[in-house]
Amino acid sequence: MDQATEPPKHLDLTKDRGLTVHWRDGRISFYPVKYLRKMSPSADALQLREQMQANPLTVLPASAEGQDESLTATGVEMVGHYAVKITFSDGHDTGLYSWRYLREIDPNTPPDHE
């Protein structure tokens, strides 16, 4: 099992701030709530990101527009040994954040680091 797919040592969710992941290799990653919601790996969020990349004038759905300071994470649930599912205050709960995906989207790592 490589570092990108290895489960972390510890997860800490602060509902109004974000998710802190303590990886087994000593790295610590912090993902703000709004960032996690924006980067949700769910099919609808992925499609929206692709549309926005192709057309910066894409109209955001009402749920995406409402992502202000009141957005919180209302829960986190382990999915097997490979991912977590995060529930957000706007009702979104369909994205599974695999360990590999969390490593890829780590906001504190340059994009071509892995």
C-alpha cells in the first residue's frame, strides 16, 4: 500500500473550520470546510467544476451560491478503509473523499508534488 492510499493516523473535524488529517508519513493536511465542499468528488460537483473551467460565466446552482461563512460540516463518516463521507450544512453528502483524493487536493501542497 502506498502513502496515497494508506489510511491516515488521525482525522479531526472542526465543523465550522475544516478537516485536519494526520498522515502516517508525518504530514499534516488541513482542508477548510468551504474548500472541501467546492472540491467534492461527487458527480454533480465534478460536472460543475468542469463547466466552470470551460466557461467562467457558468451560472452556479442555488446551493453553490449559498456557500458563505455559514457553511459547516455537520458530520464525517468512515467508508471502509479507503475514504470518508462528509455531510455539509447545505445538505450535500454524496462525495466520497478517498485518501488518494485528499492527498491530491491538499491545499498546502504544490499541484505536481506527488
